[in-house]
Amino acid sequence: MDQEKEDTQTKADAQDEILLAALKLFAEKGFFNTSLTDIADAAGVKGTSGIYQHFKNKQMIAAALYANIFDSLNVSIDDIRRKNQKPAEQLRGIVDLLFRLTDEAPHVMQLLLVLNINEILPEEKPLLETPPFAKILKIFQAGAKSGEMRNLSPQLCFAYFFGIIDQTLRMVLTGELDKKADTYQSQTWLAAWNTIAKK
């Protein structure tokens, strides 16, 4: 029984190593410029056969990474919504999270914002249909209903508000802005909020 538990743990550790190595490589070199051999070398597994023990192909690795990222975002957004009553406070919490992730986990944000998921995983749901982003749309609906935000469709609110957030974070990630994301957070929040706030 203990041996079985140990084998499961070892397998999970190996999968985690592969995912971490792939995340870093996809973010730095791009998905299409990263080979399974690159991932195997970076993860410290024995050749591509070591990868095939855990994942069928590179797309499966990318799909697992996206699933992990969206699961984590989903949990974080639930937590933010529980702790904050007002839609504006909830949005502020989400923006804080995205800026913090850009500084602390740039590879995750690179995968989320810079790489084109439709090219890599054409079967994936569009971003706004994923659970975390569907919850954000509900925040915009609640904001319009409470009178905090303009009465626009949630999708338009998302485009206006997160267009500014997204562009700023992309510029940090690509080096077009040379300071940490945190430096630009308050002015970015203000610009984004002004696009949807009820005057």
C-alpha cells in the first residue's frame, strides 16, 4: 500500500516537473519553438519517452497547463468575490491579483495573455466562456444593476475595462514597459475604471 502511494506521488512529481519546465519554455521560446526534447531536458526526464509516460503530446501538456491556470484563477476569483461585497471592490481584487501574478509568476501570465491559445489548443473554449471569466462577466452585470457601473453589456464592459489592463500587462511582459507591473497598477486601474464607472 505504501509503495503504491509512493509510486503515485513520484508520478505526480514527475508530471509537475514536466509542466513547470513546459510553462517556462512556452513563455520564453513560444509553444511552436519548444520541442518535447527541450521539455524533457529542462524537466530532467529521460528523453521524450519520459514525457510520453505522462502526456500523449505537446498539446496535452499545454491543455494541462491551461486547465491548472484556469482552476487556480477560478478559486482565486471565488475567494475575492466572497471577501468583497461591492462589484467595484471585486474587480479591484481581480486587478490586484493579475498585477501580482505578472510580477511574481510572469510565465503564467505570458501563457495567459501573450501566447495565442486558439493556435495552440483550437478546441478550447473562448476565454469569456471559461468559468473564471464567466464570473467576471457576472461582476459587470452586478455593477450595472447596483448603479456602480455604466449600463453596458457585460462583454463590452469586459472589452473596455480589461482591454486597458491586458495591454498594460502585455507591455510589462514583453519589456515595452521597463518597470514592474506594480508600478503601473494605480494609473491603469484608474484608466480602466473610468471606462465603465457610472459618472
